Amino acid sequence: MKKFLFSVALALFAWHAEACTNLIVGKKASVDGSVMCTYNCDGFGFSASLSLSLPGRHPAGDRIPIRGWGFGSKTDYIKQAEYTYNVAGLMNENQVTIVETTFDGRLELENREGLLDYFTLMGLALQRSTTARNAIQCMADLVAEYGYKSTGETLTVCDKNEAWIMEIIGKGPGRKGAVWVALRVPDDCITAHANLSRIRQFPLKDKDNCMYSKDVISFAREMGFFNGKDEDFSFRDAYCPIDFENVRYADTRVWSFFRHHYDKDEMDKYIPYLNGEFDKCDHLPLWIKPDKKLSVRDLMNDMRDHYEGTVFDMSADVSAGPWASPYRNQPINFKDSKGTDMFRERPIGCQQSGMTMVCQMRDYLPNEVGGVTYFNLDDATMVAYVPVYCCINRIPEPFRRENNNIQEFSTRSAFWMNNFVANMVYPRWSAMIGDLRDAQKELEDYYAEDQKVVEKEVQEMSTTSERIEYLTAKTDAYTEKMMERWDKLAKFLIVKHNDQIMQPSENGELVRGRYTSPAYAPAWIDGVHDQTGDRYVLKKLIIRRER
């Protein structure tokens, strides 16, 4: 029963995970030899939670019930593994991590009769895998046996030594299985994906760095998606043809991540591609070697990106409003008063995130402490990342599903406390974001320093059970510290910014007796002037004196 509940818990937030972002770092591209990946799980109308599946040994022939997400999903049974590993969030006790983004691709290839949706598939593979390669093969075997239900999916599959990108799509109604390809990310490179297939040509004979289904090319030929030579086959072109919308909404996020860690002028050469000028350029590089190695804190900041400082900067024009906000209300597509089709940018950081994580896997530390997920609920921009260790045996109370009900506010809910603060900051961005960032940095600085102590103490412990109890307690304490700080921040913001004025503060304390009115964004002021003409122009009275 526990295993069934685990699959359902994953599915509860998978139902909305339609527009997500993954960033990936090879071990030689990180400052400390970590393999790292990230996940913003985005979608409106849901609250996420932290899932946990405890380890267990199971009798031969045991079967478990599985019910995928989505209306009309049926319950069926699959073979249980002899042993299942501890899984905290999306990382197991072996430091195997799987995160995802959906690219949909050719919708005619969706097979709704398949049993396994992508999130159930990820959860099963995490329970059963010791390495990233093992997890990839496990997922391939499971969909071959039980059928794949979802549309096109890009999966990040990592362990403490390797990072892989796997892309998978079904074969259409009535056809079990899926076609897929997986490429190992070079250790000295970084890459990303964000709701668009990224793998084009791949090395058919390089078994060390490439895995794929035996019919990935022949099936494309059968369906009329490809008719060239095998070596020219492109997974993306066959199964997820590009257009302006999927490039602008998806690959622009990848481009912005690359731009943070590579020559900006070189990356700006891809702007025509992002603008839909595919005759000039038709793809981004799959991965790049960064100009400087990345840290965990770098990735945290990358997950909060809104194209700041680029031609797509969401805070730099009149649409950012009076407080220069990088956030926009939905929908992403809309029309002006004349019926012109318009759109808004889709950045990495967004208000519809249900949960966010930065996952770190390290081969030079014991698994219990080497695998850590920096985790929180809601928008990455608006939260502090809390360390959650891969070995924990209980979920911190504020991250539990029962405390994060989308229909009921609770001060014991990480989701709601984060949203409480975020929804004060969103409409008055430039006035309030500095206060939030101060609290965010304070917590993340503390966690980073305390990690050094934790890692040292864990290595001196003699038993696995001692490590697990210690790290579970640490995860609880870190979560409580975050909740207390965010409660303090919420109250501070209400007092400091009462009635749309601002009471100055120093070192987190209010300065009494002085008040200011935060300035409107210059682009918004200019926009008001352009639209209203001289209506709000202050006319100075000229007094003429008679001689």
C-alpha cells in the first residue's frame, strides 16, 4: 500500500507539471565535483509537497497497484522489484535523480491506453535504480512491458558520476512501448531543457555515451517523419518539429541559462533563432563548456531568471508596470484591442511553480549526505532553498501533502507561507523584492555554512542508521528555520510597506519616523506620458509683475 500511495502522491502534482525547466551540470563543470540538476515544476492551480518512499524488501511474485494521473486512468498491477530504495522527493538513497520537462511533440503519438505516465515511470525507476544508466534502462523496460501513456517528455537522469538527457515519446493509440534516445552530458559541460525536445543527431555507435530504442529511426520512417540516412536522423525534427512559439517559450530559457555562463556576445548570435528566423539559425547547441565552473548557489540564482539584462528583459518596458515587475498575468497568448495576436515572455522563474529544487550528487561523500536536494514549494525566485537529504525517513511537517491543501491557507504550510509573502511582493516588485532577497540570502548563507559542519560530522558516524536519524533531524530543523524566517518576513513586509508607502529599514530593522514613497519605474512613467499626453504635466504658474 505504501508503494501505491507513493505513486499517487507523485501524480498529484505531476498532473500540472506541463511547463517546467531543468538545468544540468556535469561533475567537471562544477566547482566541487558535484553532478547537479534542477527542476521548476510549473503549472497553475495546484500545490505540491515533498514525497517519500521508504525502502523495502519484497517477496517473489509480489505485484503492486498503479494508477496513473489523468481522467479515466485505470488501476492495474505491475511486478514489484525484489528490493526498492529510499526515495526522498526525486532523489533516491543511491543519489540517482530524475527530473523532467514535457515537450508534447507529435500529439498523435500519445497512447492513452498505456499504463505508465511519465511521473509514475520516474517514481518506479527511482525505487529500483542504483545508477543513471540503470534508471534509463529500467524506464525503457517498463514502458516496453506496460505501455507509455504520456506525450513527449525530456528526462534528466543523474547520479553521483554522470548526467544524462533522455527523450521519450509514445507510438500512438494501440501500440505499446515508446521510442527514445538518451545522451550522456560531457562531464565538463552544462545543458538545459525547458519543454522542447533538444536532441537532434546522436552517435549511433557510441554505446558509452548514447543509448536508444532499437526502432527509434525505423519507427520514424514508418510514420513518414523521416526518410534520410540513419546518421542524419534528428530525434527533435522527427518527433517534435519546431515553430516560433515552442522555441520562444522554451529554448529562450535554455539560451538565458547558457548566457549566464558563456560569452554573451556569442550567445546573442542565437537571438534570430529565438525570434523565429530559422533560415538564419535553427537550433541552440545541445551543451556548452562554461567559461567558469558553477556552484550550487549559481544554479539557485539561475532558477530565478527573468531574462534580466537581455533583449527579453521582462522588467524593462512599460508592460512591467509601475513597479518594474518581471511577472505577468496569464494567459501567455492574448490579443490587443484591435485583435492583434500577442504573447508574453516565458522565463525560468514564474509564479505558477508548485515546487522547485536544486539537486546535488557527490561521489566523494557517503551517499546519505552526498545526495542533497535544495527544496521548497512555490516560485524559486520567492523562496529560500532548504537542504533535504536523500536518506531521510520522514517528511518535515511543512512539506507534507496534508499540510499543503490548495483550498485552505495554513501557517504550517510551506506552500502557503511562501505564497503569502510572494503575493505581497509580486504587485510591488521594485519596492519589496530587496527585503525578500535579504531574507533569502540570510537563510541560504546559513545553510551553506552549516553544510560544512554536517558533512564532517556525518563522516565520523559509524552506522548508517545513525547518519539517517541525524540527517532527518537536520532536514526538519532546516525546514522549521525557513518557516520561522518567512513568518517574520511576512509581518515585516506588512508593517514596512503599509498603505503603499515605505518605512526605511537598516539591517532588517525599521527606522522610525521616516517614510518615503517608492519611485515608479521610468518606462512606466514614460508610457503614461505617451498615452495621456499633457493631462498629467505639471503646469507652472508664471507671475508677471507690472512695472
